[in-house]
Amino acid sequence: MRNINYGYDFTQWIDAGEGKYVINSNISKKYFTSGDFNPTTSEDYFDIQKKAKFF
């Protein structure tokens, strides 16, 4: 059903451009389906390729 864009996209990481990823804001809907509690995700950007001098 993903081929016809049915439902939410649960891809964990989304390409944010310029070599960065951001976590998908819909990922919480995969685990919290009732709608009463939907936590928000952090809008931090991460490098797709981690630099050698960072942990």
C-alpha cells in the first residue's frame, strides 16, 4: 500500500538536503496509534556521513 501513498510514511530518517538527515516526525504514529498521546520528535539534523573526528 506504500506504493499508492496510503497511510503514514514510517521511514525513520528523511533526507534534509546538504548531506543531512532528520528523523521522520510521523515515526511516533507507528508506536502510539490511539491518537491520545503523540510525542513530538526532535528537529535536529545529523550528518549522513559521520566525520572522522566525531563520536
